[in-house]
Amino acid sequence: MIRLTVGALLLAASAPVLAETHTIAPGEGSQERLQEALILAEPGDEIVLEAGRYVLTDGLSLDVDGVTLRGSGMDGTVLDFTAQKGAGEGLLVTSDNVTLRDFALENPQGDGIKSKGADNIVYYRVRVTWTNGPDAGNGAYGIYPVESTGVLVDGAKVTGASDAGIYVGQSNLITVRNSIAEANVAGIEIENSRNALVEHNIATRNTGGILIFDLPGLPVMGGGNVIVANNLVVANDTANFAPPGNIVAGVLRGTGIMVMANDYVLIEDNILQQNPTAPIMVVAYTQSFDDERYNPLPRNVVVGSNNYGVGGDDPQLDGAEMLLAAFGGTLPPVLWDGLGSLSAVEGTTGWSLNLTEAGAGLGGAQPSPLSAPEPEGEFNREGIGAPAELDARIL
Amino acid sequence: MKRAFALLTASVLAFGGAIAARSTVPDSLPSVDQSAILTDGMPRMLSEFGFFADAAGRLPNAGLIPYELNTPLWSDGADKLRFIYVPDGALIETDGEGLLQFPVGTAIIKTFAFGEGDDQRYIETRLLLHRADGWTALPYRWNDEQTEARLAIAGGRVPITTADGDAISYRIPNKNQCKTCHSVDDAVVPVGPKARNLAPALLAQLAADGRIAAVPEMARIMPIWTEETADTNALARAYLDVNCAHCHQPGGGASNSGLDLRWEQSDPFALGVRKPPVAAGRGAGGLLFSVEPGDPDSSILVHRMNSNEPGVAMPELGRSTIDHRAISVMRDWITEMGQ
């Protein structure tokens, strides 16, 4: 009888009746205290991380829907993983409707924050930093949502990732905005994803600023419906420090915005300055593949009006001197490999490699000035970006 | 009922000396507490379940079925004491060579221990409880005195000397990390007790006892990992299935990698042959493919199994040391693939 009553109470406690706030302070035992709070939280609860430095030895994880993890600011609350001994990331989120805000991770041994199959997630004013700057020994991704529907990254800052600072993979309904990606191999990367809006970000000192990729051989393919607008893409001139073998290891130092494969992508109203290889690059998937489901070509890529400053003046390309001489000292801002389809607003200057086959290398390149048709009609923005309900969480 | 339990416990304690001398536990001992398995909660002590006749967990209740796996998960060389408890009269369904389908009320109990004979020490006991709304995973940590195991939902670290003499910081997983491996399509599931990885004698015994309707038909069973003469391909594929495929399969924790290391997978690309890395980052070690036939030194799979560094080491959870026999088997497997 007594046991029955206790059981009933436990059942009642598991229903989200009243959201609770659990406050965690740094110091002795913070690994266990924080992880316990993440496990015992109920849907709707908020876990508050007081200001200070949390020295952690193992990855953290959250698997409860509807939880908010809130620090006291990305400079005030620091989860320090410098001494991490295990797990593939600093924080792993596998539940839906989670909000992560106002805290930082430093020096995670693998990825920073990974959210997998975590729908409707918000990253707000979160910072992930590898404090030693660009280094092949740093973790791959700073902010890493994957296989999720509904992703909002706002006000984030990632520095030093050996792959991509902010990486959204195999996901749908995505917004990445107001964020800073600095000194990563790829600043912001949207990969094998649909309906993504990348706007009002700063990408600087990366090898490549903003990458929109679609790759073969993955469970989710067919990336597209992407808008890259109103970003400041400046001085992405860090030598590529990705470990060889990874796809971004092929990104050329000095790439501003790059589209590889994908269908229906708009690039407009960006400020592109001091990206010495190519302010904008649109190419087919460059490697061989064996996957019938995959289309390697960039299709329906629209280059709108952008603000082009200095760029294309020191390209990391074979025959750079000859190319520079041919184009009068500076390459024009848009580089297309000539495969798939691309349109550009009047006045856009660029050059094409005029390739005729994807994945066959640059042997057949016959560079010439870009000749692209004007875009047909307005770009259809419908359904692109994170659901509005995610905005409501950070107002 | 509670009172009766207490009285029985007292009498057991009184005759503790006699009990310890016996090799089996008499049927008259208190039975497993079904409500602890079924009730939506997290008992603080392992002893509350009544799986063992003694708080120290050395005397399994008569209702517990001990089992071993042909090819087990590597956990820093820990010895594992595995038991299944199935409620009286309930039937276990079989699914060909796949996972046994246990009824609600089942508990799977696995104790991790280091040391030989009298020096053996229990470190942790992991439970999988089949409740009405699905499986729940709970980790329990043994105390230094070896007298009780307490719920450790946040996991922990314990200094251990392994059988190979390595001093390591052994990681007890937290409750979420249990799910990281024991999860398909976001639901917690058992991983180990698949018919193909259980001893034929055990399956025959379960059939004879009426716990399963019949021994399932199986095309091939997994090899015994410790048998030196076993076929390299079978050993490698069994090891990958048991140690890696819980994440590396569709719906698993590493599904986005596109790598599928299940026993039943036959597509070489899905198994990593000439497959480029996706999200491996520095874990790829500068290598181009998961498996490069004929060249284990160029295969990411060997590189990551041969590392202890977080961010590189695979599996990501559950080991702090390198499984050298596994490395040797993988190298042979990849070498033979090139011939």
C-alpha cells in the first residue's frame, strides 16, 4: 500500500505540471551535479548555470524534451573541457524543443555541442572556443546540429574548429544568424540540408567563410532551398588546417561563400571583402562517387547583388599568375566551374572554368569570363528558415 | 509483505555462514521485487531489486539466468557477470537470429569486475529494466567496501588497474550514456542478447525450460571471440557488430556518418570500404577511407580503434584502453580483403 502511494506520486511528478528551475554552481563535483540535473530535469524545466568556470572531465548529455539550459552569459559561464577524458563532444543533446543559451564551451576534445535528432532546438548566444586558435588538433565542429527539423542558431560565436565552426547537417528548416565564425576551417557550413537561411553573420579569418554543400553517400541528401544574405564575409585567409581526408580539407584558403552541388540557392546582399581566392565559388561535387540518389551539380544558383570589395587577388589556384594576368591583376568575384545552372543579376562579373564533366578534375578547364543569364523572377523564400515558434523563445 | 521480507532477510543473515558455504541459493529465499522493476522510479540501491540474495551481489537469486556472449563488447578488459531475469511464466519471443524479445517485467543485469579470484572487485552493475512504457537503463556503482551498489545516474570515474597492468581512469557511464549505445530510433533497447550471439546450449536450455517456444533458425551464429582458429572475416564482422553497430546503423547514434557495421550488412561501401569520412574531423587522422582494402595502416577504422584520445578514439564511450586483439583481427581482415 505504501509502495503504491509512492508509485503514484512518482507518476504524478513525471507529468509537466509546474516547470522548475534548478540552479547549478561551479566548483567541486560540478560534473556530477550538472549531469544529474540534466538527467533529472522534467519537460519545461530550466537549468541555470551560475557564472564561473566549470572544470569538466567528461562529456555532458541532455535527453529530456523542452529543457532550457541557461548560463549567465557567454563570457560569464564557461564549461571548460580542457581536461576532458571521454566522449565525442562536450555536450550532446538528443531531445526535442531544447533551448541552449548564454554559456560557453572551451577546448572540447571532440565536437563542441552536438544535437542529433533534436527537433526545434535553439542555440542562443552560445560560444565555443578552442583557445589555441587554428590547429589541426582541435575538435571538428563547434555547434553541430544534425538530423533535426527546426534549428535556430542566433548570436553564437565559434573560434578554432578544425572543420566547421557552425555546422548544420542533414537537417530541415534552419536559421543561422547574427553569429560570428572566426578562425575555423569552414566558418558556417550547411550540409545536405534544406530550407536554410544564413543571414546577418560575420565570417572572418576562416579558410572559407560560408559553405553550402551537398555530399553523396549520406542518409539525407538533396540539399537546397538555401538563402545566404546580408552576411559580412571578410578576410577569410587562414591556411587550411583541416586534417586531410575530410571534405573541407579541399576548401581553398581565401574562399568567401561556396556552393557545392545543391538545388536552389540565393546569394545576395552580402559584403565580400578580402577573400583572396574567390569571393563566391559555385561548383559541382569534385570527387568520384557511387550513389544513384545523388546529383553532384549545383542547380538554380542565383547570385543577386552583393557588395564586392577587394578579392580574388591572391588565389590558391594552379596557374594563379597566368590567371591574374589574364584577368588584369584580379580575378572577378564569382567563380563557377561551368557545371549545373547559375544565374546572376546584371553587372555581376565572374569567370567560368567551363568544365563539361563533374568529378573529372580541372584538366578540361577552359577559363573565360562568366556569361550567366539573369535570374527569372523573384526567388521563392517560402518555407525557408526556422519555424517562428523558435524565435518566440528568445524574445 | 514488507514485514515478511524483512523477517526473511533477518533469517538469511542469521544463517549467513551456512549460506555462503553453499554453491547455489535455495528456492526459499526472497524473490525478485517485480514492483521495483516495473514502477516508474529509480531505486537508490541495487539491493532493492532483490536480484541477489546478499547485498554484496555475490549470490544470484535462483530466478536469474546467467549468460555469456560469443563475442562480447570490449570494456577495458573488465570481467562481466551477466544475468537475465524474466517474470515467472512469461515467454521470451524470438526473432530469428536477432534480439530476443523480452516481456515487460524483464531485467538484464550486468556487473563489471576487475581482478582474479579473491581479488575480484565489482565496479558497477548496469541494469536494463523492461517497463510498461519501454526499457530504462540504470547504472549502479559499488562502494569501496564491496558491500553495496548505489544508483549513479551521473556516472563516475574509478581508478583501475586492468588485467594487462594498465592504470586507468575507468568511466562508469551516466544514465544518458547508457542510452547512447542502447538506442534505436530514440528508444532504449538491449544490445547484447541476440540469438546469433548466444551459446547454442543456452538457447536449447531456454527452449527445454519453456522460456522460448523453440530454438530459432539461424543461418550462421557469431564466432567465439577467444577461439584462435575462428574465421577472420566472421570474427571481424562479429566484433564490429557488437562493439560499433549499436551507433553505426540506420537509426543509431552515428547514423549520420552513413557507416553501417551491422552483422547483416553486406554492402562494402556501407561497411566503410573506400568510404570517405563525413564528420570525423581530426579523428580521421589524415586518412582518406574508413577501410582501405589491403592496407590497414591507411584505414580510419583501425586508426580510431587504436587511439585512446577523446575525439579520435572509437567507440567514443565505454573504453579507456586499446583492445589489442581486436586491432590484430581488424588488421588481418583488412589485409585479407586486398588479396
